[in-house]
Amino acid sequence: MDAATAGPGAGAVTGAAPDLFDAEHQMLLCARAAHSACLASAQDPCAQALGDLIQAYERLLRETRRLVRRSDRAELEMNQMNTRLQDLAAELEHRANHDPLTGVLNRAAIIDLVNRQFAREDLALIVLDIDHFKRINDSFGHPMGDKVITGVVACLQAVVPAAAQIGRVGGEEFTVVLPGHGGGECERVAQQLRHAIETYAFDLPDGSAVTASFGVSWACAGGDFDSAYGLADEALYVAKRGGRNQVSVAAAPLQSLEHVV
């Protein structure tokens, strides 16, 4: 049976969508009945014209249904394409903001995050650097170096509070952003991180442990990344010069101009 002339109940039997042209189909059935009556009763001069009109109507209905099906397919494809484009946009945004090896924020993203958060709240910053990382790379190769880096990130993620953000700001250097934390709290977190790294099983070929040195700073709302990072970085180098595998805290918290009397 032709799709244009199938009964209105066909879609319901097969579970297809309702026939959008059910009313037109009923009109076509009535016209056919009238045409059959004309042919049976006499030589009605209108019978031939009615038959031609019915055929033209059938063709029009078939073509309209075909166009609707094409339109539905095109709409479905367009929706699928839009979903794919949204997924690609999200993927590109993630790649632009995250370190490909570790999945944590990259340097540009962590700087932007810190500056935005400083606009509304106090922040503490932990800067850490893996001790003797060059020796690890030179002695055991870059794949082992990458394993150490991802292991350090695993330690950070296991310890930091839920509100914290981790960023990789250099080859073996990381920053942890702690919103609303004071110096004492931040130092405790840094010590926990130091211990987690020191006791983590990195499985270096020579059996040696991996350690990291830490610098800590904190600042009131209204600060900026460069100033806070500069103090934490100075504290980090104090820890390095002190023998490594240590936490050093910046001498005093930074204050914005709003907090200066």
C-alpha cells in the first residue's frame, strides 16, 4: 500500500509517530468514494475531472510527506551536530585550561583563577617544587619523570581540601590555591602534602624516595597572583636552601591597599 494512501491506524500499529496528514487522508477517502459513485451512476461530466484532481492530490500528499520526513531527518542531524559542537567546545576549553599530562590547571588558568578569587576573598598559596627532579629525569628517563609528576599530583589531590585548586606552573613546580585559609591552616596543609609525597611509593629504580620543598604565602582580598606567588616562591627557595623536603612560610601576609590604615 502507498504511504500516502495507507490507513490512519497504520502508524499506531507499528508504533510510529501519529500521521500529521490524517485529516487530508480522510478527505481523500471521501473524494474517492464520491468519484466511485459518479462512475457507477452515469456518465457524469465531472467524474473525469474529479479523478484527475484526486490523483494530483495523492501526488501532492506523497511529496509533502516525503518533505516532512526529510525535514525531520535534517532536524535530527542538526541537533546531533549541535551536541557534537558543544562537546568539542567543552573539550577545547578543557585543553586550553588544563595540563595535558596531569589534568590539573595550567599556569595561565591558575593565574586567572587566583586573580578572580582575590577580587572577593582572602587566599593562601602553596608553591612546591620536586626536589632533585633533574636527577630523576637524567638517571631514569623522562617516562619515569612523568610518572613522578603524576604521582605528586595524586598526592596533592588526596590531601587538599575540596575547595582547593591545583595548578602546574612549571615542569616540576605546582601551585595549590586555598580560598579563605590563613597562614597556620595553609602551613598545616603544606606539611601534610610534604609528608604524603615523602611516603608515596614512586618505585624509582634505585629505591630512593621523592621529596618536595614548599613555600607558603597568604593575602587579603584585593591582592594579586604576582605578589602572592612572589612571596611563596621566595619562601620556597628558603626551604630549598635549608636542605629541601621542608615547608617555609612567608614572613607576613600580604595586605591590599584597602586593609592598610
